[in-house]
Amino acid sequence: MYYVTKRLEISGSHRLELSYQSKCSNLHGHNWIITVHCRARELNRDGMVTDFTSIKQEIASTLDHRNFNEVLPFNPTAENIARWICDRVDNCWRVDVQESEGNIASYEKDDDLQG
């Protein structure tokens, strides 16, 4: 099994739609640290699991320096963002989204391995 991990930092804002009173319901920003974990049984024709540049492009082109509420079709919690990224990146099986020091959400696929 081959594994690659891409860690990147993006800046973005969001406001959460919550069922309770919270300061997070106001628009606010973070320097998000996104860690994308990919794996494959076989390497692609270029000898890679997934190209690091394509991982960064997939995430940064949509989210970096943006208001997440304007570009994502769901309540942009760290948990929802982690799943959205995992579903968009080839061979991704886990994503960790850190929105601030000490606050990390993770999403991990539980399906059978592909590739």
C-alpha cells in the first residue's frame, strides 16, 4: 500500500448556522490547516498515488481567501468541510481540518480501498 499526505494552509471565513446561540454564528475567519491523506494499492502511470499539486489546486481554488458560505452548498463546519474535501480528492481516505489551535475535525472513509 502506498500513502501520501498533503498539508496546506488556507485562509477563509465562514459563519455557522447553529441551533443554539454562538459567536460562531457571526462571520469570522481562520487560517485553516488542511491535511489530506491518500492511499492506493498501485501507483498511477506517473508513479504517484495522487499528485500533490492537484490536491492543493482542488482545495485552494475553491476555498482559499473565500467566504465558505458563498462557495459551499452546506453549513461550513470543519466536519462538513473535511468530508467535502475527501469526496473531491482522488484516492483520499482521510482529511483533517484544523480551524484553530486545538480544534481539529476529521473525516475518514470506511469503504473498501480503491485502486
